[in-house]
Amino acid sequence: MDDPELDKIRQQRLAQLQSQHGGTGDPSNVRAQEEKMKAMEEAKHSILAQVLSQDARARLNTIKLGKPEKGAMVENMICRMAQTGQVRTKISEKELIDILESVNQQMPKTSSTVKFDRRRAALDSDDDDFQL
């Protein structure tokens, strides 16, 4: 029932998937990557705590709730600015707003529309005749 050709294809596919996902799937390698990511996140939060005022930090967290990809992009940008020495003092909320406006100008505009389709026969309450 075992086909040697099928086994060969399975081995090739397994090797391909392992190479795409970065290795053999060794548990210690996965654990090391998780620890590295955790350390990077902690370093980022430490930099943001040093560079941003409380109001700016609160605004950035609010942005991350609404648009996570935009919040992460702004966080990374502020971290790079801090590492390259472009930030000399704490960034206030007003300065963060200016940074956000510059980011908004750089991002492509997306327009969304909302279209209402009212079903006149079923939802129209004006034609109801009430007899009391």
C-alpha cells in the first residue's frame, strides 16, 4: 500500500516546508527565537518609555488599538529616531501629533464608502395604518 514515489514526494515537501520556516523545527531553536523576540519587545518598550511623555504614550496606545499596523510603524519610527539621536528631549503629545500627521501624508489614501440599501416594502413604517 505504501508507494515509494509518494514517500519521496512527502519527504521533498517536508524538506521544503522546513526550509521555508527557518530550519528543522528544533524546539530549542523555536524557544531561542521567542526569547529574542521578547527581548526586542522589552527593549522597544523601554525606549518608548524613556522618549515619550505620558500623554504621548497614551495617544500612541490608543492609535495601536484602532490601527495596530500604523501604531507599530510609528513605534518603530520613534525607536529609530531615538537610536540615531534625533530625539533630544521627551516627545510631547503635540510633537507626536506632528509625527502622525507626517506619517499620514506619506501613507496612501484609502477611501471607504458605506452604501445603505433600504428595503422599502418591509421597513417602511409610514404606511402602517393603526386602528385604535
